[in-house]
Amino acid sequence: MANLTIKNVPEKLHRRLKQSAAEHRRSVNSEVIACLERELMSRRVDPEEFLAEVRQLRERLAAKTGIFVTDKDLREAKNWGRP
């Protein structure tokens, strides 16, 4: 495994890393690795692919249940109860 040295870490960031490590019961080193993996190894979402998947799910739901949820329905549900 490779080693990495990080210099000049801002104090505020270092405190936050220590706090996060404690919350997750990890060492600071393990927390840094977890943060890097989460950021760099996550799959980037292509908006067009994502929307195509959502449309397919919406159509399957409509075919199975007879319920078709529109964009308007979603907006109204999202805004329901908001001032």
C-alpha cells in the first residue's frame, strides 16, 4: 500500500477530521481514507441516464398500478405544507 503525507492542513479542517473520526470510531488516518474514497470513488451520475431511469420506473409503476405520477404531482407533494 502507498503512503501519503499531507502538509499544511488548516487547523479548522484538522479539528473537523478528528471530530468526524471520533464520531465514526476511526483513526484520523482511516477517516481521511474514508473521505477520499467517498469523494473520489463514487460513481458520477449522468443526468440524462438518471432521468431515463426515472422515466422507466415511472412507466413501470403506471403499468403495474395504473398510477402515473407527473412532474406537477411531485412539485405539489414537495411544496405541500410549506409556507
